Amino acid sequence: MTDLLYSQEEDALRAAVRDLLTDHCTAADVAARAESAAPHDLDLWKSLAQSMGLAGLLIPEALGGQGAGHREAAVVLEELGRAVAPVPYLTSAVVATEALLGCGDEELLGRLATGRTIGVLAVGLHLGPGTPVPVARLEDGTLHGELTAIADAAVADVLLVPADDGGLYAVAAEAVTRTPQVSLDLTRPLATVTLDGASGRRLGDAEPAVRRALRVAAGLLASEQLGLADWALTETVRYLKERKQFNRPVGGFQALKHRLAQLWLEVVNLRAAARAAADALATGADTDITVAVAQAYAAPVAVRAAEEALQLHGGIGMTWEHPVHLCLKRAKADSLAYGTAGHHREALAELVDLRAP
């Protein structure tokens, strides 16, 4: 039977990442950065990716990575989710890395492993596994076209672009035009990427690489959503113990106890689903089904946890100064990322041969 409990190594990794984020990624810093022209915290990314070596967790040691697995990457994403950290970890260290692993491009994987190069798969954040993806046109050896809703494109050094010849191409970021798009989650900004005669190096076949990357993205996104939901629940319980009304803690009222108990059960179930998805990705056992189950469950729970946190914090929860709005925006944006819950429910129905009448 699969052991979904955290290992000692995973607990140590969590503690190290949480300590770093506690010191260098406060809610006030994230909110202030979100309002600025440069929402990404590249100093924090440098600490995570280079000093701690987390950019190469999924990359084999022979290529300069850590040779770890998806369970360890999931732990990192839980902590980044708790802090709503504005770093391109999911997009570069997970999604782009998995696409490159699917192509077997050792040179670019080695660069991503160091953390000094940020890679982004030029596929819309809203597209899930099995969804047809827009592609660039290959004409006379150069790439043309417009790709929208590309997360973290603003800080990418290299873009992995699927083309209409079936190939996946590495394109230097300075060779394309990146136009910011309006995004609900300011900590993970989107951009339109316009290619007008950009040259690229063919890495391999796009379809299997993109499919692999999006499946892992959906599976590990559940861990980020778990981190968000767990933070929302923990902070709400703490606040309701301190906030008093009629000379007693607000958390003592039975109606609120029931709401928190229900939310706790949902977060516990989400933890099981997210851990199962990470373990399935690591072992290759029933991966498609487990990932679909995790994503079908994760998005509604994360959004509800953030909404409950905002409401139960009362008036202070509606202020810009309180970080709950960052959590809610990330949870809402994540509910659309890499396939909606409805998309994954439909995929799950197909996988288990449970079709609608």
C-alpha cells in the first residue's frame, strides 16, 4: 500500500522552504510587489533556485539537478502556495522542466537546473491535459503567430513554443514580443507572446512533451492549492480564537465551529488527493486517474477555503492590507489553471468508462 505520509526528508525540506519564505516573502511584501511594474520576486527566486537548488529537483543529477521526485516538488509547491510566492517555480522548475524531460534536451535542462535560466512553456495557463493547444506557424525556418495567457512569460529567458510542424522549439525571450494581459492573480501575471519571424531550435516532438508537462502541472498544482487552503483555514482559526464579541471568542459560537469543522474535513481530503497525485506522478501508477481526481477536487476546496477566510475575518478581511485577498485571487486563478474541475471530471469519466447517458 502506498505511503502518502511525509517522509523525514520531505519534512526537512518543508521546514527549510518555510523558514526562507517567512523571512523573505511576507504578505506585505507580496501585496506591494503585486501593485508594482515588476510583480515577480527574482531575489527570492534566486534564493530558492540557486542557493537551495530547488529549480533542479526534477532534473537528474547527471544533468546538474537534484535527482529528486514529484513528492519533493509537491512539498515545495505547498509552501509556495501558503505564501502566494511570486516566483516562477511551477512554470519553470515543473512545467518547462517536464516538457524538456519529455524531449530529452540535456543542454537546456542543465541551464534550468542551475536556476539562472527561467524557462516557460508557451501554452496558455488555462489549458489542461488532453486539450488541443494553439501552435505557432513555421514558415521558412522561423516562427510566427500569437500565443495568449502565457504565465510568467515576462521573466522567461527561454520559451518552449509548439509549432504546426509538430515540433517543440526553444526560442530566446528577447526574440519575441511579450505584452502583459490583465490577470486576476497579480502574483502570477499572464502575457501574450507574439512571434514575428523568431528563430528557434527544435527540441523534439511537441505533442508528447506538452501532454507530459500539462499532466504533471495539473497534478502538482493540487499541492499549491492545498497550501493555499491550509493557510486559509489555519489563519481563520487563529483569528477567531483572538477576535471577541459579546466578551467571548468568536470561534466559540457553534455555527462557526461547524463551518470550520466542515472546512477542516475538506482540507484533509484535499491533502490526501494532492499527496496521491504527487505519489502517482513519482511512481507512474494510475497517474491519469489520480491526477484527474486531485484536480476535480482541489479547485473548489481551495476557493471555498479562501472565501470562508475572507468572510470569517469580517471587515478586516476585505481590506487590501490583509493577505486573504492574495490567497483568494490565487485560488480563483488556480481553479482555471491547467484545466477546470469540470474538465478533469469529464476526463475522469472517460478514463473509468463512466459516460453520460
